[in-house]
Amino acid sequence: MKIRSLLFSLIAFGMGPFVWGQQALDTLYANAHMNVALFFPSPIKQAITGNENAVFSYDREEAQYFGLLQAIESTKTNLWVVTMDGYAYEFKVAYKVQLPRTHVFLNEQHSLGKVRPLPIRKLDTLGKDGIRLAVMEQLLQEQNGENLGTVKRRGIRLRLEKKVFKGDEMYLVFELRNKSGIDYDLETLDLLRINGSPKSRTSYQETRLDPLLVFQQPETLKSGSTYRIVHVYPKYAAGAHERLKMVLLERQGGRRLELLVK
């Protein structure tokens, strides 16, 4: 079960190799009547528990430095957290009626180490990449105002314009607009497959889909500018109870956008 939880966590976060550091913190004790607050040195990027008996709540729209932990009776599981600065943390979680503490302040020494992101391949304009390049350039030239979903927050807009299937691949065309008055340093634009509903934690699952190629994605969204980019993924068709979620994250910042589409 522990190995299964570890593998699920690694898949959900899309982690690369670790630079291993200190050992994880000892067991965290929680119950269903009080919140245990965990304070990190950097805002939380992603977090997941090993099963539905423990819940770790954090702000998914505006990155914050803390999250709240609760657990039901007989809980024995683990909690994985990755922060914006790239550090990964793992904790054991167990139920206890009387909590020894209700807040924990953490630093990098409590982490397992830093996560190295998986590299995205560059186009070599040869073979299959040459065909992809022609398709992506054509998609960016076609500005027909399609809109499969849009989310706006604090002057930043994320729009999914198109979803096109070519052979065994799926092409997603995004529009990113910054009218916030402040440049937006882009950390990631991730795509996740959602199965189930967050209200039913026993059946809810998020799985990150890794792009084959990313085209025309800038490192910074300049204030007052609009960008159109393309991501290429293996072909994917959503099931009856599945949706896709796009997550736009700001580097070392709190502006986060999430877009759900079918």
C-alpha cells in the first residue's frame, strides 16, 4: 500500500528525479474536530493524501504558505506536498483524539529535496516534428474566435480555443492574456485528467498528462500582451465521468488559474 501511494503521488505531481535531502518529518497527528495548520517557507503548488481518510486543504486559486490537515478515526496514511520553490515534502499522517500540536512551521530541512522538472523537447523540424510544426503553425494562423472555456482572475485570462485530433495526437490551442498591469512569470501550464467529483473523495482522482511538445509558450506574459500557444499530447478521449483541467501557475507568485472543460 505504501509503494502504491508513493507511485500515485509521483504520477500525480509529474515529478522528475529528486535531489535527495533530509528525512521527512515524523508523524503528523490529526482528527476531524480540529485543524492542524502546516506552514511552508514557499507557497504550496500541489498536495495529495494517500487515501480519502485524510484531507489537506489549501488555496488552489491564490497560492498560500499554509494548508489545513484533518483526519478521521483509525487513519493511517501519508501526505505529499510540493511547494513553488520546487521542494517536496512527505509526512506520515495518523489519527489521534488529543492532538500534541495544532500548527507546524517547516523549512527546507524538513523536505526530501528539490524536484527537477521533466524537460520538454524542442522541435527539430525533421520527421514527425516537421509534420507537427506545420499543423501547429496552421492552427495559430486560424483565428476564428472559438472558445471551449475561459477563466479570468486578477487581470489574467486563460482560454482554451481549440482541441484538434490529428492521428494519434491531440492539439490544444490556448490564448493567454495579461491585463493586470504587472508582468506574469509563467511557471507551468499543466493539463490534468479529472475522474469523479471532488465532493466524493473516494472516487475523485487527478492525473497529470505530460505534453509531447510545447510551441510558442513564453516565459513571461508581459502586461498588456496576448499570446497564443499550442500543446501536443497523446490522443485522449474523455470518458462519461471525466473532464480535463488546465492549471496555470505563476513562478514565485500567487496568481493561479484553473479551467475545467469536457
